[in-house]
Amino acid sequence: MANGDSDTSPATRAVVGGGIVISSERGRITADLVDSPATRALLARLPLTVEMRDHLRQEKTGPLPALLPGGPRQTDFSAGTIGLWGTNDFVIYYRNGRVPSPGIVVLGRVNGDVSMFDTPGPVTLQIKERS
């Protein structure tokens, strides 16, 4: 199937663990993670602090301290998608859209409102496992 097809969407894959909590001075949200080698590797590295910057007024992105495994990629995303660009750039999309090939590895989906990311400028995120 082509990139962006529904078989790679987070809704069609099993969820792993209890998810994560993402917090900053702008607020706190939770997210569910899909079951993949990349998400299992992310969970093994938590807690993390990630310096995020705004990119194209559709996403916040920031480098992880270590590479994560790749996986199936897709080019379409919706607001609330959490992904991996390359092997170490953590991404949270706050608008719907599309990225160029090769696309993103979907890590999961935010539960609730992502408007806390829809503000100009950088933000420091703390990511930990949800208890």
C-alpha cells in the first residue's frame, strides 16, 4: 500500500503501555502510543526533556537524545498525531496536513486539545510514562 494509506494509521494498530504525559509551561496532555519498535524504544528512554521549535506553523519538532528505530511511514497526518521524522526528531502536529516522502513514523496520538502547541516560538517539553 502507498504512504498515507489507512493500514499505517494509529487507529488501526495496537496501543502499547499506558501512554505518555507531555507537559510544558503551556499545559499538560496525555497521548496513547502505537505498538512498534520505535515506541518501545521511546518508552525505554523516558523521562525525557525535548527542546521543541515551531515548524511550518503546523508542528512542533525537536531532537531526541538518541536515535529510535524506524518503521512504516506515512505522509498524511492530522492534528494530534505524534511522530518521528528521520530517526531522532520528535514531532507533534497541531494542524492537519501532509509531509514529503519518506514521511513520518507514527508514534501515537494526543488525547484531547493540541492548541497549546499552536503558538509561535520554542517550547521545552517534559515527556514521561503515564502512570
